[in-house]
Amino acid sequence: MLKRNRKICIGLSLIMMLCTTGITGCGKSKKEDDIAKVYENQVALPNEVSSVAAFTTDKNSIYILGTDTDKKYVGTYKTSDFGKKWEKLDKNSPEVNSRIDQAVLKTNGDSYILTDNESQNNTEENSKEPDNYVLNKIVDGKEQSVNNEGIDQLEIVGDDVFFVKKGTVYSENGEKMFSTHGQFSGKIDSLTKANGLYYLEQEGSVKAFEQKTYKEVKNDKLIKKLNKVSEDGTMNVTMSSDDKDRIKMLTQNNVYTFTNGKLKSKKKLVNATINSRATIIKDSKSFENGLLVQTSNQINDKLVYVSDKKMKKKNNLRVYSLYQNEYLNTIVSEYASKNPDTSIEMEIGIDDEDDNKTPSDAIKKLNTEMLAGDGPDIIMLDGLSVDKLIKQKMLVDLTTLRSKIKSQNNLLNNIVDENTNKAYEIPTHFSISTKVGTKEFCKADSVKEYYDKFSEMGKKSKPAFYTENYCDILDCIYKNYIASGIEKNNLKESDVNYYFKLANKLMNIKKKTGSEDNELTFDMHGTKDVHYQGESVSKIYSGDVQATIEEEITSGGISQLQLIKEKSGIESMIINNNYYEPIERMAICKKCKCVDEAKDFIEEAVSKENQATDMLDGFPVNVEALNKYLSYETSVFIGKNQQLQPITSEQQVQWIETFKNLKNPVIVDSSIKYIVYEQVNQLNKGKVTIDDATKNVIQKVKLYQKEN
């Protein structure tokens, strides 16, 4: 697989989130409890299998082609009980050397694979064309060469295999069928057959072709309805059909069933990893009364069974996160694939469709459930008040677990310990806030000093900061200079007042640079949990920007800071030298009925295998994973065609030593942060004055603290 351009994908995720918001709207015609729902049930995989390269089904069984962490062939397997027991179909030891990039599998165990072993070493700019893929066949675990050039995609419907060559679909025996219509990659997103037709979905559009003549069918009412769903589902849609010619379309949020040319049902997918922005739906097949789905998180592919009912297992874990979380989705899939006796249910406090729900709303609901003994088992503490949960004795003491995972893994112990004797949460990722600019700017160490510095720079002709990143500046200053005091009720009102003066100053500088408001509307709630890596540091390097403050969450951010060190007159430093934010922390609810399994889940979360990926936001606490993370290719360009290179191995050692010296964790309560950002928004819209915003924050925070 080619390395994904991180920046583009995050942007696409945001676009998808906004598109979903536009489609669903804010109002709901039914109460949430009345909406028909479907549930996600993770399918456990054989112990030696890390990823599902391909799968198929018959009436009673599921078949998979399994690979290891390097996408190398492990074997073909069959199960009739959703992964509790697997039967290996290969009679002899496998003889397959290729790295598998695409595959299709038949119910007899035979498969076709596409592979390009050199592509994993290529960059996105100089990668090979699809017709360089090699097509091979695997029969009884042995790889055979196939004399068929130019294949760029494999598809399968039932046991019928199809090859896609330069936009044209061919049958397994080489018969030309019909042409695809993609404007960009030409890749088919989904192919199925029903009612005497082939239905092809590609880039948000569905077409149908007659099975006998391959002629395209137009002006069909069902095709129009399928297109409507496909358009709404944007880039994540699959189609499948059953033996009764019912077509099921799966999007990230819903399952649609069509029969006799009509929409029979629409069911909402709830508490799942599929409806995360991070999950790609690769394929689906109708199985029993539901859908068997192949999902990808860009690391491994897993199998999920979507149905009206939750599968009953020996143990059941509920995992809670206030916002959608890529990393958590990965661990849920990994843990479930290794533990057939445990069912894992994801619960999101504020999902992408909850436009009117605030962090306070979600946290109050969570607190009510926990006090009633009906809360989740594992909590991702992204913005929840740990101190309150500890005082209420709602969390399990994890001190012994912390010692165990430290002894079994090479971890950043200073981050994992969080300077506390007892552990009630285990950090898995962290970020740092850095200030970059002149020596005088970097000396600033209070909200008032930052206000004075930006006021001074704002008088100059060139921008004082990269305008697309001023939200991040306010965010970093809030976390490091406002949050602790305001949450502990010992902050001076003057500091809050200066924070809003600074916000107003940055808004005025933004207007001075001529930036459009619709590009830079300050709405942190609207962009919740959408982390991005700003380009301010690169802009400073090129002389376009004077100073900035950023939260560093990616390897590209560290590469940019390393570049700054080589430019005279410009400095960079971590705020207060040793502040950091543990952005991912896991805790176990006191009333958890499966504490041992929950602890195993956290152990899985800090393993090198699950932390060593460039697809996640934040620096991992596992040192081996961190080394690998810092070596990943960046997506930052410092010129038209000059891509910023990763830091060297010597620089990695220096940065890891810097990380080992971080001392003070910055913990932020999302509810209070939202109160502050809400007033920043009101100030930006001209609805409140600086003094009004200050007064409102003080009053609302006191009320919040009293209620909680």
C-alpha cells in the first residue's frame, strides 16, 4: 500500500463530516429510541492472522484469506460460528512469497491476488501505474503465475471473479463485459448482481448492466434510489445482494434494504467502529439476516457482522469516548479479532450527527449512567474531568496494571506515570505545545505577554501569524495558561479578560490580512476532534510569518521544528519547557463487570504493534513505536515541489530524550473549554464585548462546578 497523504485524508474526513451534517440536518422526525437500529459485532480471527485480505460466504460459513502484519499470506480459513472456531483449508504448508495488495477468495479456498512488492517503497508522486501489478493465483496454499497483464483491480460476486483492466470489466474467462465510469482513479467501489442486472457503484454513482447482454440500463426507478443513497454516503458505500434479490447498501451511518424496486427499510448503525471517519468500508456480503463487512483502518482489514441483534458472548465490554477516536477504533478491532469470547460495543458521546449536543450534555448523560451502575466499562478520558471521577470513586485503581505494562514494554515512564503515585488512567498518546518566533516572543510566559507581543507584531505590514492557524494559537494558550486555573477556581479574572483581548486582537489581525471569514470562522465545537498539522512553522521558515504557537501531534510537526533550529534568528521551544498534554487516556469504570478483560484491552493499547502507525494523532508512549512514528514520511511541503524530509536517527534520539524530560501534564475539562470557546465565538460575531465574555465565563464556570 502506498503511504497515505495524511493532510489530504484529514481534509477529506472533514469534508465527509460536513457533508453528512448537511444531508442529515439537525431535526429528527423520530425519537432516538424509535429509530430502527443495527449493531456491529466484531468477528474474531485466527491467532496467527493480522488482516483479512479477502473473504467470501456460502449459506452457512465464512471464508477468509488471512495475512500477517506484512501483508504476507498465512492461509485460508473457514468458520461456521463467527470466529469461535476456525478450520484451516490449506492441506499443506503455504508456498506464497508475494506481499498481497488485493485479493478475492472463492468458497473452495482458491484465490486470485494482485501484488506489487516494489510499490511499498515508492512515494505517492513516483508510484507505479496499476498495470504493473502482478496477477497470481493461490490453489491449496501454492502460488501460481497467471499470464494476464494490465489488471488493476479484482472483484468477486458469489464465486464469479472479475478483472478490471483500464476501466473495463472482464469475466474470469476473459470475456469483455462493460466499462466503468470513474472520473479519477477508475476504481470500482462495489459490484453486485440482482434482478438479472449487475449493479456497479463508483465514486458516488450507481449504474446497472444486463447480465446477459451487458448493456447499460437507464431510467430505472431502483437505480435512481440507489444513486440517492450512494451520493449521500459519499466515499464509503458498499452494495450486496442475497438469494431473494434484495439489495443492501451500507454507508458509514445506515443500512438500506431494497426489494422489488422499493426501499424496504433504513436502519441506523449505532455504537460502532464503522461509523468512524477513520474507517474505510471495503466490501460487504449478505450473510444470514445481516451483512458481513470488510473494514480497513489503513493498517489492517477486519471482519464485522452487522445485524439487528448483538451477538451474545461470554464477556461484554462497553468502550466510551466523548468524540470519535481513530486510535480507539483500531484497538477495538484488534482486541476483538483476538478474543472470540468477548463482545465489544463502542459508544460515542458526541458523534458527527450530534450538531446540537454539547460536551456538557454528553458528560451529564455519562455521569447519570455511571452513578446508576449502567455506565461503560472502559472510558477514553478525552476531555472528561478525572479529578471528579476519582473523588466520586468511579474509577478502578490501575497502579498495579501501570507497573505491569511498564515492565513488559519500553515506555515513556514520565508520561505514563503523570507524576502521580496512584494511577486511575493510563495515557497512550500525548502532544506538546510549542512557540516559534523571535527570542523575545519565545520568552513570553503569560496571556498578557502574548497579547502584548501579538499587538506589537500586528502593527507591522506582514501577517503576525499564519491566518488559518489562529484557532490553534488560542487553543494552546487556553490549555497551557488558562485551563488549570479556571478549572481549579483560582484564576484571576484579569487573565480571562486578557485571553479575550488576545482573541479579539488575533481576529483583527486576521481581518487585516484580508482572509475571508467563511474560511476562518472560529468554531472549535464545529471542528471537534479534527486535529490538523498547521504549516505555520514552514511559513516562518519562508519568511511569511513572524510567530506562532502550535500543538504538535504528528511526525511532520517535529520535522518542521527541526528545520527551524537550522534558521538563525528564529527559535522554537516547548511551552514552559516541560508541559505536555496526554491526549489519549484510558480508565476503567468501578462498576465494570469484566475488569480483567478491560485491563487486557489497555495492555493491547500500549503495545508496539498498535502504537506504531502514522495514521494516528499524537505521539505514542511506546518508545519503539515512537521511533518508528518519527521516521515516517511527512506530508509537509516547504516549497512547490520540496517535501520536508523526516528527522534523522540522531535527531530522533534527541527528541525522545526531550520527551523523557516532560514533567507537567496539562489536563483539560471539555465542558469548561466549550464554555470559553462559546464566548470566543460570540465575540467573533460581535454579540458580546470583551468584558461581557469575561463575566459570562466566570459565571457559567461557577454554575457548572456547582452542578457537578
